[in-house]
Amino acid sequence: MNRRQIVEVKRRLDGTETRFNCEPVLIEAGRRAVILYILDRAWAVEGVALRPGMKTYAHFWMDRPYNAYHWLDGERTVGLYFNVGACSEISPARVAWTDYVVDILVTPDRTATVLDEDELGVETPLEIRQIVDETRTRILRELPALIAEIEAETRRLRAGA
């Protein structure tokens, strides 16, 4: 089957990039996107086991300082993973964003764990540190609503597939 593709471009603060070939699920150019990545290998993230074939619905917004990966095993949510960072492009061909290092993992029991704060070095610009601090606080404060929004949007889009 020949499926459409979109590329997720993840940029790091050191300038390196990683690209992921994904399927577009919802693209509102210049505004928001949901793209699908099917895991091709096993990953473990803070005790959350991700297996090959599991699906990641990645939610991106131009006007939010984070994105969210919704990990699914069949119909079951395995976790939500918020990446603090700035989305710079949403187009039919690609989604590009810059990773600001800090992430928040949310497990199905709604436990939130802030990850990688220790990786922000002294060389990290103050402006980015401030964005990280404000965004971490915002995500944790708005977590119940964010979980509901992302899970509902993923369900809605899957139902339309």
C-alpha cells in the first residue's frame, strides 16, 4: 500500500537533527498537525516499554511551546510524552521543531515525571531556560485538561482513519 508521508525534523540545541518518516493524520499548515509514527524498534523510557509496531500519534502546535507524543498499544494508552520545544514549521511535507531538552512523561495512572532537566547546561541561553521553566509549570498545571484533549483528539482521528 502506498501511503502519504511527512517528515518530522527534530533539531537539538547543539544543531544536530534527526528525521522520522511519518504518516500525516491531520495537517493544518502553519497551525497544527498530528502525525503517525509506527515504532520500528523497542524503546524504554523511564520504565515504559515501547515495542516495535506500537503507534505514536505526535501532536504539534505552532502556538504552544511543546509537542506531545501519544503512545498506543492497540487501543490502550501506554503514555504521553511532552517535549518542551518550539515548532518552526508545519507544512504538508514536514513538521520541524527544536527540542529544548526537558520532557515530561505521563503514565496511564496519570503520574508525571519531569525528565532531563540535568541536561540543560550552563551554555543554554537564559531565554530557553525561562521557556523551559514556564512550560514545565504550565504542562503540570494543565495536565488533566491536556491529557483529555490529546486522548480525545487521537481517538477522533483514529475513528476517521
